Amino acid sequence: MPGRPQGLRIHDTATAFVARAAIRDRFSRAESTLYQAEVSQSESPLALVEQRNREAFEAPGA
């Protein structure tokens, strides 16, 4: 199925505990993939977040 994160099967979440961070990560990656398909010229949202985080951590006083 397009847009489904690699390695995620439908029954994985039905029978096993999935940490909130893992759910957020899977959602963010899937959303990024879908967004790139819709707006193919745009930079990856995940790449933008990574860049902004790096800038924030390197800023004076961080």
C-alpha cells in the first residue's frame, strides 16, 4: 500500500504495544511521503524539521 511506512503491517498494532514515539515517527514519515507525492517540488518536511532543529541546537544560548 503506498504511503505505509516500511515494515508496518496492519496487525502489528492490533496485537502489540507500540510506543507513542514510534507512532509519531511512523505518522511523520508517512505524512512526509504523502506530502512529497502531492507537492513534488518541495523539500521533504522531515528534512526541514531536521534542519531547523540543528539550527536551534547550534544557536547561542541553546
